[in-house]
Amino acid sequence: MYDQQINRGNPGCIVFLIDQSASMNEPFAGTHRTKATALAGAVNQLIRNLVIQCQRGEEIRDYLELGIIGYGSAAESAFAGRLSSHQLVPISAVADYPARMATESMPGNPDLRIDRPVWVDPVARGATRMTAAIDLAGSFLVNWANAHQSSFPPIVLNFSDGQATDGDPRPIANQLRNIVTDDGSLLMFNINLSSAAGVPIEYPSSPAGLPNPYAAGLFDMSSELTPFMLTAAREMGLTVAPGARGFVYNADPSRLSEFLDVGTRVPLTEH
Amino acid sequence: MMDMVAYWAPKQGTAFSDWEDGAAYNRCSGWFAVADGASTGINSREWAYTLTGSFISNRPERALADPATGFELWVEKTREGFDPGSRDFLPSRTPLWVQAEGTKRGAHATLLAGRIAAGTLRAIAVGDCCLFLVRAAGRVESFPLASPQDFDAHPQLVSSLPVQGRRPASPPRPFERDLEAGDVVYVASDALAQWLTGQRGNPAVWHMLSRIGNAGFRDLCADLWDGKHMKNDDITLLRAKFGSIEGRH
């Protein structure tokens, strides 16, 4: 289980569910950046890294398909630019069509500026239609899984800063996680982004000690990390026990980056 | 002229053009090199090709005689001539931002290279490509790794990035032995090397390898992959035989 190597014959699939509600305009864990800006930046950086990982020789190989769903007052594709309205995009097309290039300064060297591709913009308005977003993801991932039965199952990463405003998302999340390939069930991981600096709860194995029913609900919606991901997490210095779920509560920027790294560690073919 | 030959096989499920190791040798001069491009960098295949070609054409004696300083001098010269966009390689079909990112991140490869001359074998190693010295009497010595458990997912790599601005890598490990008539030297990239380190006490394997040809090598790789005895990866094997030696000086 969860050991099918990802290659062109058996591509993988990663979908990001991004909270774009009005509260995402608040500061992220006491920093000067908003949660929306930090999240968009982190997702753009991860997509850039995934593209690089899929580069072999003179081409980007379609080892992965990516999707981004934003949820605020509606749930819809959050790809900006030419890829907007696309649900799943082969990574070679993701590489070819960023919405734009944005000039950034290098960390630690503000005089050095570099152009970076942007696929998703920070958005913060409206409600939190998380249930609709999960439902939308399921509508195309069930077809993807049927068409790729030999593949590593899809991975869905859900980023939110608060409760869904369109009902309890747990039943639809359980349906999502029942989407299967021969290599296992769909993996759903959840991260809660905090406005205030606080103590995060990372990759718990049980709901004991979670501070409130909202956190417990996100825990229920989260899949266990695969052995590959557990190894990656330990190599990163994280303390994860067997049975650890892909769930972080009260995350700050560094936890967000770690979560993205751990949650997308898959057996990608080396050549 | 030395009896020296190289075999290679692309990873199962890929085309021959997808093979990303590098191998080069010169039967007259005795110089040889095998490199394995790392998946962590862009243009790693081109870097593996460049490293092995540069070692054979430049014949860096000082890299073998003084690995601590001579190796980096040779690598620096190789870096200056590294052009993944050159006409020697297939034109890139990646977006410009990917190419720029690749230039910034650099390319990386493991390397095992050396020379057989005047009855002496000298080699240097960075990473997990391995050399196997099979004595005529049957003893097998492996370098730099000795057992399958010694291999891991993070070997040391030769980088295409200049040393300036980053922590210098450790110098390569040296190896030197006098040779005897009937000795055979093999250099293998990591997947095959890992299997071979477990076969050091199996004379039948080394007897088979001493006689293997192209078709037999491909069959061997297929059998090892099908039996899950070897990681599914690009495979390179270089073999050098010694019928006689010129002298020990």
C-alpha cells in the first residue's frame, strides 16, 4: 500500500483546497503577512518545486497532475491566468502557464531579486464553503482514480483558518477518502492556519488533547501519513509516532512549509 | 591496448534515450570514469556526461595524486566548460523560468574515476558508484562501499555550482592498488553496485561478469529487476581486464 512509484505510466495527483474567506486577510500567526498572502506564496513555491522535481533532461515529465480549489463564497478553481477554470492540469502545462512572473527579493539578500512564477493569488473575501470545495474535488477525483487504478492514490491538502460555513464537512470528507486506487485510499491532510502566535499541534496520532471540537473535526478528516511520509517527516526532525495523521492545528509559517513538504512526499520516480 | 568495455541499461519502463548515467574510457591511456546524475538537480544527465568526458579528455593526474586539492581544480575547470544548452545535448523544452531555476540550483552527480597504467590502479570516488577489484585468485575488494547496507538515499555529489558561496564538499576518497595478471576491475553505478557488494563471496557472479556481453548484460539487469534483487534505476558497468602488466613503476 502507498508504495506505487509515480511515473509517466502511473502519474500521481495532488489537489490543494485553499480557504479564501474574509478572515484569511488577518495576520498569520502574529506576523506582518496575511494568511492569504502567506498561503498563496507557500503553494506557489511548492508547485515550483514539484515542477523542478518532474524535470528530466530537456523536458518536464507528466509525473503529476495538480489542482487548486479556492473556497470563499463559492468553491471553484483557484488557478489564475490561462489555467483558470481548469480542475486538474498536467504538470508540464502547469510549468508552461503560470499566471505571471513576479519579482521577489532573495531571503537574506534583499539586493538580489529574482523572478518567480505565480499560479495562485491571495484572495480573502466571503464565507468558508469548505464542504462545497471537498465535494467539487471529489467530483473529478473519482473519475481520475477510475482512469488511473494502478497509480498512487490522490492527495488532497486542505488549508483553512476556521470552520466551514456550509455544514459539517466530515461526511463529504469521508466520502472523498473512500476514493481508491489499487495502491490505497485517497489521502486527505488538513492544516489550520492561526492568526495569533501559539503552540501548534502537529501530526497527532489521536484526538486526545485537541483543544476544541473544530480541531477534533479536522483530525477526523485527516488520513494517516504513509510510511514514506513518516520517514520524510523524521528526516526533517519532526517527532511523529506510528499512526500520525496529516494534520496540523494552529500552524505558523514554518509549520506550513513543513506540512506542504511532508504531505506531498511520494515515491516519485528518480529517472 | 587494454581490454576495456562499458555496458549500460536504462531503467525498466524507460527508453534508451532516458538513460542518465555517464561513462567514458580510453583503452590506450587507461583513463576511465562513471557518473550517475542525481534526480535532485536539473541538467544532471548533461552534468554526468560532461564530468566523464572531461575526465577522459583532460586526464587530471593531480586529481589522482593529490585528491584534496587536485580534484577540485579539475572540477572547477569542468564547471567552466559546462553548458547544458550546448548543441551536444538535446535542446531544452522546458520554460525559461525552469532553465533559470536549474542554473541557480545547479546539477549534481556521483563519480568514480581513475586510471590503470604501469601496473597500478588508481581511482577516486565521490558518492556511491563503486569499483570492484577481482583478483585472479578470487578475492574481491570493493571501494568505496563494502556492503549493501552502506548505500543510502543521500550520497555525496559533485556539483556544477562553484565553490564560492557554498560549503566546500569533502575531498574524494582515493584508492590505489598494484595489479597482477588476471585481475579484473569493474565500475558500477549505485543500483548494480549495491547488488554486487552482496555478491563478493559468490565467484560464479564474477565469472559470469568476466564473460558477459551486451545481450547478456541486458538479460542480467532484467532478471535482477524482475526478481526485485536490484533497484529499478539506470545501470552502468565498466569492465577492464589485465592479461599482463607493463611494470610496477
